[in-house]
Amino acid sequence: MINYIWAFMILFSVVVGALNGRLEDVVQAAFDGANNSIQTVLGFIGVTALWSGLMKIAEQSGLVRVFTRLIRPINRIIFSDLKKERKAMEAVSANMVANILGLANAATPLGIKAMQELDRINGNSKTASNAMCMFAVINSASIQLIPSTMIGIRASMGSAAPSEIILPVWIVSICAALCGVILTKFSGSAYYIRRAK
């Protein structure tokens, strides 16, 4: 669907540009946009490569496993219905730690593995369980210690202090995660109360 929307927008721009006699401006804007996107990507490759390298060292040194153990008590509260499911809890904890540490490449397969474990517990149902919904909400909040992608983008765009967003990102993502967890817990409880009636 998104492809149709983009195709319509491009076609509409070309038609309107041609009708207004400004087709050259439309073509020039398209080339300028393509050029700026390449420069932006090249600008933050260095920051992303540095942070990815540091996170790979953390992963191989066992620091990720330490954080996974530290986050388990919090996960026992958040995922209270998974207390007896050790394998699923470990997969969820590993994914959350990978996201917090900004291990994008490692977080994706861990997230898929965690969701598969949650789906197995749910009996491969077509309806998501409370734990699956909670996991999706926490992943969407995307709490990160160092938002390296945003810092890289800000640096490539010439920001004088690209890393000054760290504290606001922490505040916003933690608030989003807390609100999401509370609402998901409340929604799950309300669902079971309605079902019991």
C-alpha cells in the first residue's frame, strides 16, 4: 500500500510541476533530495560503526549476560504470567538488554526468538497473548542507553551538540514504556474480568 502512496505522490508532483511550468524545479528537487540523503547516511556511518563495535565487545565480554540477569527481577513483575516459563523469560530479557544497549543487529533475531517462545506458550493461537502484547509494547518504547542513530543523524546535519538529546530520549522512552506497561496490564486484566463474567 505504501508503494502506491509514494507512486501517487511522485506522479502528482510531476503533473502539478508540468502544469505550472516548473517541471525543472521538480526534477532538481528530486536530485537534491537524493544527494542530501546519501550525504546524511555517510555522515552518521562512523558514529554507528563505533557504537556497534563497542556493543559487540560488550556482547562478547559477557556484559550483555550480566545485564540480562539484572533485568530478570523487573521482567518477573512485568511478565508475571511467564514466571514458570524460564526459556521464554530468558529470550525476552536478552532481547530487552540488546535493545537497551543498542545492539540493533543482535536485538532483531533475539526479538523473533522471544516472540516465537511466547507464541509457543500461547498455543500458536491467532490471537496475541497478554505477554506478546506486552513484549511488543516494550519493544516499541525502545529504551536505549545511547541513541546512536539519532546522535549520528544530528552530527551529520551539523549539530553543535549532537549528544545533548540523550537525557530527553531517556525521559521520553522511559515514560512511554511505563505508560505502555500500565495500559497493557490494565487492558489484560479488564479482558480477563469481562471473560470471567
